[in-house]
Amino acid sequence: MFIRLLICTFAAFFHKMMQKVSYIIWFYFVLLPVVSWAQDRQRLSLPRQEQLSSQHVLQVIQDSEGFLWYATEGGGVCRDDGRQIIVFRSDAEHPDLLCSNDVASLAEAAERYIIIGTFHGANVLDKSDYSIRRLEEVDDKRVDDIVVSHDGHWWLTANKKLFEYSADGVLLNVYPGGDKYIFRLHEDQKGSIWCIEWEGGILWLEDGRLVQVTSEWPDSINFNREMTDRQGRRLVTDMFGNTYASSTNEQEPWFSGATLTRPIADSIRMSRGLSARPTALAIPPHTMGRGTEDADELWFSTGKDIRVMKQGKEEVVLSDTKDVSAMIFTNDSTLWLATIFGSLMTYKNGQLTTDEYASNEYGDAVIHLDIDSQGRLLLVSERYVRLYDPVRQTLRQQNIEDEGVYRIELQETQPGKRWSQPEEEVVERMPGWVWWMLAVLILTLSALIGYIWQLKRQRERFLAAIKKEVKVKAQEPQTEDQPAEEQPVMTDEWLQKAIAVVEQHIPDDSYSVEQLASDMCMSRMTFYRKIQSATGQKPTEFIRTIRLRRAAELLREGRLSITEITYDTGFSSVSYFSRCFRAMYGVSPTQWGKG
């Protein structure tokens, strides 16, 4: 009885989800495993996100007027004025509006310009008349970051160069970064420009050229692209394309076990008062129960030695221990250390010992250390993961450098033994919740595929009906044996009204989706959903289809030339009209007129 009830509930829920794609996307992301850690701050959803042209947002800013601007992947630039979303992107009618609809970065300059960095160049939007022009000097490169300095200059990073523009958008200088791919920019309080490379190195602009920073760089540098709005909330876009506001600017607590990137290392250094930036850290087991942010003892590596911060005092424990990249304590208070050269060492009772058996003979850097419930060590490098049991002296390795299915192997303790198949006892079964998640994912994807197939089929039926009506008006012979399922329901009063409204405005090439929705007494989003459900087409495709149907009728009449028909049906150019006509009817307008 319970299983039957569960199946019925799922069936009803999926049937409702198939009606709206947004529900499927929401369901997909909510039920997948959590991929980000919990935050102490309050997380607030930004308004009208469901109206964005793309739900994958790479950056969000608030301009001097209070408007929110979203840089989306695939949807161009979206502006939220508090009432509606306005989208700036290239389409069939405006193919060159933006360099690319994939927007990577945004910035406001002089309270007038919105600088748009795309995957293939840069544009400038003038808010006085909302005209958009291209920055030709950037070429066809991805603009990863934009900074407007205190003197009003624009700084853009594209590929391996740094571009400097004046406050009016005139190119002043181009600074080559050599073989360094510049990823983020920052201007400090003194007006100096800093750059971060993709691999983590730091450059700064000195005497008209980019110079590699070899010494410790200041803690005041912040390469984070999050900004604060007028209410003091942080506008956040995470690595998964989600966007939200955060209600506090407090420093996030650091925690052990995380990959120690430079921003995290700087946060630890500032919050704990360390004398040097840590390259690795570990917390003794007797302090773990108090919570990582409250631990009163922290062991860390500076890359040159090992130190401990205890009760506000810092002490050097191992003075000559270089290149340590990962550290962890086991339950018996043994400190394990791994280096960028693959060495594995232990420190206990004041003695540092190298574990020759588990050290990496190929010299691959160990980027992370962890310990499982059985006391075994996990050694993570870029090419493989090793599971090391220091008691039994067994070592398993899983390569991750190539795509495909991998098999975990076991190495015996005796020297010279070959790699063999893993013992049966080390094979772990997949947890039950993973199977549930896979089942939910499969069902969700099935529902999405079904909905897309239904839209495609509805679109084909609608186009078939449009073409048939043209043939009927031309008094061509009909086939009476057409299956009933291929006869679209063209008697829908709402659809007929929408077609009639478009026909009234066919010569008007400026007639837009917004005007059509308004004439149908609907909001843009409501009209979008209803027209797609009825025809399988987007509103712009629907308007173009009705224009093409009228063009086909005029071509059959033979009274007007193709140029006259082009402009009488609302198309801006003969070439664009010919492409659209051939795509719909399979022949050119000239061939159709002769038929």
C-alpha cells in the first residue's frame, strides 16, 4: 500500500513538472547532493531571477542608479530596474548587438557606461541612450575581469594582455603579460594595479610594464569580484552560476580539510594573526571537538618551516621543513606531512621520519591529505588518489588522469611484487542514498526529455498546419488520408486571436514580443509559456512564422516582387528573408513563386 501511494505521488508530481521547465530545473538542483558548505550568514534570493534570460549567472553588480545588472552565460546582459528584466543580447534581428551572449564580467564607469566583457570581446553600453558599441582593440578574446580605477580609467584583462582605457573609452595602453594568462584584477588604495594569473601567480603594474611579484604581497589585495549593494548586502555569484545576496560582510570561518587556496590562506592569516601565509594547516585531535573556528592550537606550514599557534603565541617547531603542501593529525596525535615533491613524513615525540614506502617515487605533488574512519590516509595528487594503511603497510592507487572506468589495485608489502587485483574486503558498496539520488536524477531527466520531445512535436504540427493553409488558399490538391494526430488544433480561439493580432501588424518591422503580449492582455512571461505550449515555438519564432505564411501567399499570387514582399511582411533585408523562407519551406522564394 505504501509503495502504491509513493508511486502515485511521484506520477502526479512529475506530470505537473512536465508542464513547466522551471520546476524541473528547480527539482534537479534541490535534490542533488549539497555541493557547497553551510554559511553562517543569511542568504537572500535576489528578485525576479526566474525572469532572467539565462539562470547561469557569472557576475552581478548594482549601478549608481540602483539597477542590478547580471552577466549571464548564454543570455547576454540582464538589467533589473525593480519592476522588470530588460535583456541585451544578440538575436536573429540584431546579430551583432554583443560580441557574444556569453558574458564573463561587468563594470560601471562614470555613472554612465556599463562595460561588458564577453567570451569573445568587449562592448560598452551607454546608459544615456542605451547604444552599444564594441571595443575593437580587445579582438575576439575572453574578457575575464574589468576594474574601473579611482581616476576613472578602465582596466580589462583579455587572454595574456592588460588593456587601459581612458574615462571616455579611448585606448591608452596595452600591457603584455608574456606567457602569463591574467585572470583577475585589483586596484589597491595607492592606485596600483595588481593582476593574478590563472595558476595563482601575482603581477603588478610598475613603470609601464607588468612585473612578477616574488616577495610577499600585501594582505589588502582582494581579487574577489563580489560587491556590496546600497543596503550593505554582498551580491554573490558562486562557481555553479547561482546568484544571491548575503546579509553580512563578516569573515567566513576557516576550517581544516579544505583545499588551501590563496584566498583561504589569507583569511586564516588575518583571522588568526599568523606571521606568514600558510601553505598547509592541521589541528590536533584534542581540539577538534571544540569546532575549528574555536580551536586554540593550530599547526601550519609556511613553505619553509612548521609552526604552531597556541593561545595567541607562535612557535617554530621544525625549522627546516620545506615545500610542505598538506598536513593532518591522526587520532594517535601523529602529524603527517606531504610535500610538493610527493614525500610523506611523520612527526611524533619530537622526531621527523620519512615514510619511504608511501612516498611518491614519481615526484608528483600531494595537494591534499585526509584520513578515513579506519585510520587510513588518503593522499591526493593531480593524477591519482592513494589509500595508505600505515599499520598493514598496504597501498592502493586510483588513476584520474584519463577518462573512463578505473579499477583500484593493491600493492603487496614485499619488494618486487607486481600490482595485483584488490582484495574483496576492500571493495566498498555504494550507499543506499546514492542509489535514490541516481533514481531521482534519471526520472527527472526522463521527464525533461519527454517535455522537450512534446514541444518539438507540437512545433512540427503547428508548422505543418501553417504550410497546409497556404496550400489550401492556393487551391492545391489535398491528401485526405492524413492521420488525425498530424492535424493540429487550429480552432483554438486564443491561438487564432494571437495569429490575427500578428497579421494586423505584419508590415510593422518594429512589432515586438512585448507589444504582442500587451495586445493579448498578458505579461511577457505568461504569454511566452502559453504560446510555447500551444505551438512549440518561442514568441519571436511564432511572429516570424506568421510573416512567412503571408509571404508564401503573396509569392503564389505573383503580383509583387520578392523585394516588395520582403518589406511588406516586416523583414529588414531580402537576404535574411530568403534564409528564413528556405529554412521553413525548404525552397527559395523564387522557386516557391514558380511552383
